[in-house]
Amino acid sequence: MKRFRNGQSTLEYVIILAAVVGAIIAVAAALKPKITATYNTLGDKMQNKANDVTFD
């Protein structure tokens, strides 16, 4: 049974990595609407400020 320990450790790391990647994807999907709204608001504010600038 000792010879399978290395393969078992590798499998454990793969499972942990898959769980971490899944959690990152879930968080990104949950935050996407808020990030998009913030980005759009910031873009609108920047556009309004750029429109207010006049060059004499």
C-alpha cells in the first residue's frame, strides 16, 4: 500500500485546487453585476466631467 501514497497526495491536491477554482468562479459570478454597475457609474461620471471641460 505504501507505493500508492504519492498518487493519493496528488489526487488530494487536484481536488483542493478544483475546489478553490470553483469558489473563485462562484464569487466572480456573484460579484459581476455589482462590478459592472460600479464600472458603468464611474464611466458616466468621467464622461460628465470630460464634457464640462472647456478650452478657451
